Amino acid sequence: MDALDLDTPALYVDLDVLERNIARMQEQCRAWGVALRPHVKTHKIPEIAQMQLDAGAIGITVAKVGEAEVLPGDDVLVAYPLLKAKLPRLRDLAKRRRVKVAVDSAPVARDLEGIETLVEIDVGVGRTGAQSPEQAVEIAKACSDFQGIFYWPSWLDEAGFQTACAKIDSVLDALAAAGFEAKIVSGGSTPGAAKTPLIPRTTEIRPGTYVFYDASSLAAKLCSEADCALRVLTTVVSTAVPSQCVIDAGSKTFSSDQTVGVGTFGHFIGHRWTMRKLNEEHGYVEIDGPAKVGDKVWVVPSHCCATVNLHDEIWYGRDGRVDGSWKVAARGRVR
Amino acid sequence: MDALDLDTPALYVDLDVLERNIARMQEQCRAWGVALRPHVKTHKIPEIAQMQLDAGAIGITVAKVGEAEVLPGDDVLVAYPLLKAKLPRLRDLAKRRRVKVAVDSAPVARDLEGIETLVEIDVGVGRTGAQSPEQAVEIAKACSDFQGIFYWPSWLDEAGFQTACAKIDSVLDALAAAGFEAKIVSGGSTPGAAKTPLIPRTTEIRPGTYVFYDASSLAAKLCSEADCALRVLTTVVSTAVPSQCVIDAGSKTFSSDQTVGVGTFGHFIGHRWTMRKLNEEHGYVEIDGPAKVGDKVWVVPSHCCATVNLHDEIWYGRDGRVDGSWKVAARGRVR
């Protein structure tokens, strides 16, 4: 079947592009001498996680225990502060797979008795993570199985990069002085992996988006249009309003995440159109030429992770054909 | 079980509030002399649709055929331009239930041969719908079973309301002059139903949000906090950054829809906290007092429709107890 014959809206992944993206990131990590532990929250699909592992990834990164429960990988990093209520499920997971958890407070570290832990360091974004080397040491002391440190994100700008490098250095020095050897220094995110130099002493990275890329990656010049493996097939459903068409995909298909730095809701393939407004099932598209009801239009979504998370099924294939579909097995696994 | 013992993040509906919201809107419609045809995209839950029907709703409104396929109601309005690819499923639905479709172009109206249609009128928002009375008549002529007209949204401000009233009047007059009797004048949305006067000659309205209300309804003064039936139970997972806590709910729990007019991502119950930034699984909360890791916090989401659409299951109960859960049966039914 031709992908253009899919009923819309439909998510479609080009397998050639997906495989190339996975292979390239793996090669880049080999060249850098760091391990790759992809964040699988981007796709939530067991088959894609397996492709990443087969290409050489050392394990997977997840945000939620529920994701790990349905995705493969013998070595799982839960990149999230994990509280008591989730420990029974975590311990169950740890019976069959090697499990590590990132922590940023001493009480949580103590609750994780017997589990390998990484101490999270805030390298400048102000979300989670120890604020100082002293705090990092305090948390490490509460860990029963300290394995190293964890930071997020990697950096696109030079100033942020320098700050993060200095912070990591000072934390590692303080930990070493207190007798803690960080075997793992886990850094992450696609923007950094695709563009900036690697923070020294990093041993593994956790990019997610690189499997698909998206309109935000494109706007940040991290990839070309040809690297965008995930596309949304949509149909023009109304041309009633002049200079505009409406497509059958809105925030329940794309999510409400805007293209970072641009403020639109997706990148159109083959059209110089913009989409500045969405309702739940309507995309308002400013057009610069003819559009007629029934036209099929391909859109690269603004944020691939958020888009995939809205769908139960994604089609895949090569050369514009549909070869099959995957279930988004970890979709909605918020706990 | 106490709702506070739910693992988080978790969506919880207070049944007393839900029942009161459903009853009040039904009473309001009776007082106005219009029928209520609730838009069930808000909840996507068969049991809630049934409560609305039991209270007196004449049928349901959906955006997608896939929603109608799993939600009850003998009389279904598909409030969306429906193209050829979906007609087999629509005709199948029409064998068992009365089905109407809103259309805004003559070719689409012709494709819907044998199906009851409402001609959509753009009353000022510039999304879909006939732009002029002449266009409305042209589309009506293409309908094999013209039943009336359809508009969206209702209006909060006086100028928008006057424009919409004038437009509806001129369209109905033009249609009557061309021999088309509009038995149905279908208007809609919760903001209008809750606040503005009804556009004259309207025969039915299609509010959705009123079952739950949300932080946007609250900001627009359409309801009080006590009317917000849907709440998200979250847990503080990090307090590492001063003057901030992070909760275990981000854009994959709440969606990225902001509270309309306010620019935050939810309303906190019992705290004067604000949340101005979300990542996928992290909510960044500005706090004005103590917060500790493990604290459970209730949040009214910015946009209930988008929030529910991210979840497979919603718990419900009375007086803070959990009495059961509903499956969000039409979640992800984008086609």
C-alpha cells in the first residue's frame, strides 16, 4: 500500500531514515568513545528500542517505570527521581534486568537501598539535581550503591557549555575527595549530541529525539528535512476561509508543543505553508497557493516525543510504501 | 481507598461535582428552551456520555467517527467536515443510529448523499464554515438531506456576539428565501453556554468542557474552584532548586495547553503556587512556602479535554474516596 492511501491523520516512519539516524548516532558515540543509552520516551516502541540495542546501545533510558516494563534492554536507567510508591515495581524490574536510578535528594537515595544510583547534578537549567558539589557528596553518602553522576541537558551555546563543564569537574573532584569514584558520567539529549562538543569525562549519553528528529530539530539546524523520519499524513478538510486551509490534525494529533524558536506547529513537506494555530482536531494553515479539500499533506511535527505519545499506532515503510505498523506500547505509561 | 493513596500522576473525578455540572447545564438548556447535545470529545468516556443522555441530552456531538464508534447516543452529530475515506464507517454507523454531519463545502455535501447535513457557518472565528449567506445557500443546494445550520463557538464578548447574531440571521433569511428550512440551528461551546446570552433562533447547543471545567474556565470566571470536577493528583519529586518544586506531571500528563489568558499550566488546590514551565514528565512549580519531596498536590489542569486525551484511565469517587475507574475509551481515536 502507498502511504498516501492511509486514512488520516496518520503517523508514518521512513525506515531507511530511521535506520540511518540510529546508525549515525551510534557511530558518533564510538568516535567520541562514549556509550549510547538512548532515551526511549521519544518513540515508546519496543521494536525501535531493539533496533537501537542491536546497533550497539548499552541499554535504555526511561522516565517512568511503566515505560521500562514494556520496552526491551537488559540495562535500564530510570532518569527520574523515584519515590517509595514505585519501589515495589522497580525492585521487581531489578530481578530480571540491571536497573539504575537518578536521584537528587538524600532521603530518596536512602529509600533506594540496594539499587544502583546516579546522583543528578544541575548543570544550569534549574530543574532538578544537586546545586553544589557539597550537596552532591551529601546525596552520594546516602546511596547504598553509588555508580556515578547524571546531568541534563547537553548544551547548544558556548556559555552554557562552559558552565556545565566547570560544574561537572568540580562535582567529580569533590566526590573523589570524599572517596566516591564516578564510574558513570551520564549526559544527554539530542541537541548536544548533534551539535556541541562533548562535556569532558562523560562516559555515556542519552539522546532521544535523534531517531526521528522533528521540526524543532530542523529549526535548530541539527538535521536536514531528509533526516526527519517521522511524518504526519494529513488531509485538507476545509478551504472556506480565504488564504487558509484547515487540515484534519490539531493538538490531539501533533500536541500543542510549538516548534522551538519559531512558534509554529510543524514543518510542511513540499509547501511553504505555516501553521500558527491549532484547535484539538483542526490545524489552521496559512497557504501561499492553491489547496483543495481532499489534498493530502505531509507534516513534520514540532516535537516528535509529544506527537508519538498521542497515538496508539504508527505505520512504517520504505520509499513511501506501508510495510506494517507498530503499537506505541509505552504510550500513556505515566507512572 | 483514599484518593490521596493513588499512585501519581493520576486523574480523579469528583462524582458529586460531575453530576451537579451535568444537571445544571441541562436545567439551563431547559430554561432557555434549547436542546443539549454535549460534545463528548471532552471526556471520551462512555459512562459519562450515558450520564449526560440520562440527564436529558438529545444525543452526542463528536469530532471523529472513531469517537462515535465507542460512545453511546442514538443521535450523533459529527461536528467535522467528513471526507470520502471515512464514509464507509459513517454509513455503517448510520445503520444503527441517527447521524448528522456538519459540512462547509458543496463537493463534500454531495459526497454525503443520503446523510443528514448541517451547513457550517463561520460566525467570526475564521476556522471553517461558509463565509457568506450566498455560500451557505450554495452548500445547502448540494445537500441531499439539509437539516439546518451549525456554528462555533459561542461568544464571550459583546462585539463578537452581535456579529454572530447578525450573521446567523442573514444566513437563515437567505436559506429561507431559497426554500431551505433550518429545523436545526446548532451552536456551541461551554464559554458561551456559561456566560453569554444565547444567539436567537438557536435550537441546540454543544458544550463539552462543562462536565469537568478546568483552569481556563476558572480564569475566565465561568465556574468556581468547587465546580472543577477533574483534578490531577501529583507528587513533589524534587526540591533541589530554591523557591521551586518539581512535580511528577508535565506535558505528557497535562498536555502543553496553557491556561487561557494566564499563561500557566494549571491551578493548584490549597496552594498559591504557579507552574509556568513543563517538560514532558516534570512540572516546574514556583512555591511561596515549604514543599517537601513526597508531598501530594492536587492540580486542576489548564485544558481538561487535552489532559483526558493523554490518559487510559480516570479514577472517580465522592468525598475524596476512590470508588472505581473509567477507561477513556475514545482516547487516541483521531480518525
